[in-house]
Amino acid sequence: MSEKKSPASELPPSPELQYLAPYLSQMPPVIARRRVEYFTGGVATSKQLATADSRGKGPKVRQKIGECVAYPTPFLLEYLERQGVKNIVVPQI
């Protein structure tokens, strides 16, 4: 009999984050699509992600857990970075 691979071994390596890496340690390891608006402060919505997923432009990894779609946090943050991140530092007057 052949040994089955664990599902975690099938995931690609976590992406390198350029701008949003500091948030990785502050977020849960997996975020449900229906709660993405809460965890991103409204930056992304479940509807936006569902549309992006259906067009093949969403996070590179998503998982189906029962009836729920969830994203490993590094891949969700990488998706947000692909949408464009601009740091704006307001100068003091």
C-alpha cells in the first residue's frame, strides 16, 4: 500500500510578503472568507474574494472546510499585496 501525503505537504511554500508581513503574527493562521472583512478592517469583503476566486484571480490557496471557504493567512495577505499597497506617512507640521 502506498502512503498518503498529508494535505499540508501539498500546499506551496508561504509567499514572501513585502508590506504586510508585520500583520502575519497578529492574525489567525486561517481566515474564513465570510470573516475576511473583519480581519482586514474592511479592506476586502467576502463578495470581492468570491468574485476574484471565480475569475481565478483570488488568493493562490484556498481551502474548503465543510461548506466554508478559508484562506491560509499568508496567501490572503499576498493577495492583498497584489491589489496594491501604498504606505502613506503623513509628515508632521
